[in-house]
Amino acid sequence: MQNPISITAIESISSLGRNQDEIWQNYLKSNHHFSVKNINGVDTYIADLSKEALQEIEYLKNSSKHYKDLDKSVLMALYAARKAVKSANWKIGDFGINIGSSRGATELFENYHSHFLKNKKTATLASPTTTLGNISSWIAHDLQSQGPIISHSITCSTALHAVLNGIAWINSGMSDMFLVGGSEAPLTDFTIAQMKALKIYADCHSEHRDTSTPHNVQKETLPNKDETGLLSEVEVFPCKTLDFSKKRNTMILGEGAAVVCLEKGITKNAVAIIEGIGYATEILKHNISISEEANCFQKSMKMALKDTSISEVDVIVMHAPGTLKGDSSEYKAIEKIFGNQFPAVTSNKWKIGHTFGASGTLNMELAILMLQHQEFIGVPFLENQKTPQKINKILVNAVGFGGNAVSILLSK
């Protein structure tokens, strides 16, 4: 990488909470954040916002007549962006903005489309409020930034690609500060149906529930947030990230947004430093394919570690979505790169699910919290879990459909 980049703030909103202290405390706990909701007539695992976080989003939505017609993905991004800029002490100015999303305004689009099918006409705001670009545009409006505004979708590596874009703009000399990240609100009927059609979603049917307890987690009660009361409580650990004994895919969708403030060089107020970046795309063999040993991850990790010895990497925050192939291929890629110097590995998707375009910066948040607190947050299903004695450098991974991998090396 041309020059080091400082992360001067990171803020998020997800099922883990809405501020860094609350989020860290929830990482320290052994429980997950899944509930059961009846979707399309079927009990389905999801990881939605907490009651308190949802109240914050509702308050934001009702705070202005301009915001009442915005999708949840935009509102979550607005919420996280406001907090990040305040935390970094940025003033109104020319900082750039690149907030991406895999799906964009999913819920709003589905509602408008349903209305169109029924009435053969649609509302005036249907187009401007469902374009992918309206996420960054509304943040720019809200924060009064005059810098470059970028929105994009590169499936599940979207947020980390936003980080790459911000770094590129800063290193080009065209901007000194960039606000980057991802936001996703995928808990809609159609989106979940798509994942189930791919046969990668965790099965909530009673005959398929795996009620076994992970080796280092106490059994807990899974609350049901659905008002129908179809399923009041279940003792279950549904997303088995890095459990290589699982027999079926266990991916679960979650919602959230995470936004990062990037600044040129090494600043006094940096919460972490970006030392290396890597990216790669595989030759497609299938629309959702990734090779057996995740060649894309091997390339992206090598690039990110170009100027760093593999022995210096203490932790890898894996993409690891809880699917059979996704977990195993990334793990094999790490084995290929690190060999007998295999570092500690972890993931947050067993706890908060897969947040698609937001997942990369939520991974970065976990990494930064571990760097700050010098405490490792492991995965309950991974046998022979290695625990690092120190945490100075963490590699963060993300990949999406089509094998577009990104790896980012963070340091204290």
C-alpha cells in the first residue's frame, strides 16, 4: 500500500447494539442474537435490530419530512454516519463518501413493486428512494459534505471495497478524508426466499434443528420476536460458523450498517491503522462459485501481507458465512498462506448473521474492538481454538458472489 491510512472512528448499528460499549459487551457474552420470525408462512431465523436500536431508527425517520420515505438501509447508514463523523470530530467540509450496499433499498422496492402490481401505477418517489445511489447521497445531504459521493454494490464484499475506494482517493491526493462503509436491510420476504432457493439458509423446521451445545458455550434460550407466538422459545445455536462437522448450510441473514472514517497518514486520534490491502476476483464457474481452496482469498491475503511477515498476524477475522463451502474454502486458503504459522481465526456471523454489504465493516469493527481491548473473541464451534497472547495485527476478510475477495490488514 502506498501510505498508511488512519481509521479515526468506526460506528455501527446492528443486532449487537448501537454504540461501541454496548457492542463490545455483547461480543463478550456467549449468546447469539437470532430470533425467529414467520416469513412467507415459515418460521425463519433472522438477526434484526434490537428494540432500542429500532427506536433510534424510527426517531431518525420521523425527525424530518424528508426522511419519512427513506428505506431502512438508508436510515441505518445515516445513523452510523452521523455518529462516526461526530466521533472523529469532522466538521462540515469536503470529505468524500462511499457507502455501499449489496441489495440497497430492498424493503421499499418490494413495497413499491407490490403496489405497482396491484394498481398498475406507482408513487412519485419510487425511483429516487430505491436507487442504490440514494444511500450516499442522503448522507452527503445530512452531513453537508461537498466531496465526492460514491455508491456501489459488489455483493458481500461491498463495504471493504468502499474502504479500498476511500484509500485510493486519499492516496491519489484528491481527498484527505473519506467516509466509507456498508448498510443492509435484507430481512424481507423476497430476499430471504432467494437465499432459501440457493439452499444456503439455516433450516428452522423442528426436524432439522441442531440443539447440540458448542463446546465452550452454555445452552441458552432463543427468544421469539414474532407476535404470532408460533414459536415461543427454542434451545438452539442455528448458525454454525466454522463448525466443520455440520452436515448442512447454516447461513442466516442479519441487518445493520457500519461506517468508518479514514484519514491520510497516521493521526493522533487513530483507533487503528490500515497497513495493507488486497483484492482478487476468481474466474467464474458458477454465479455463486468459489474455488475449493478460495484462490481469490489466497491472492487478496498475499497482496495485503506484501510488506508484512505472516508471523506478525495475530488474528484473522474471517468472512465465514456458516455455509459448508464458504467456511471450508476460506479456511483452506488460510492454511495455504500461513501453513504452520496459522493464526487465531474468528468470525461474527455465528452471532449476528450475514449482513451482506455491511458485513465487511462490521468485521472491521470486531477487529478494532479486539485491538483496543486486547481480548480475543472466538467462535464457539471451532475445535482447538487458538487464542493469541497479544493482538497487534489483524487481517480482515470479505468475499461476495462471484469470488470478489478483499483483505485488509489492521494494526494497533
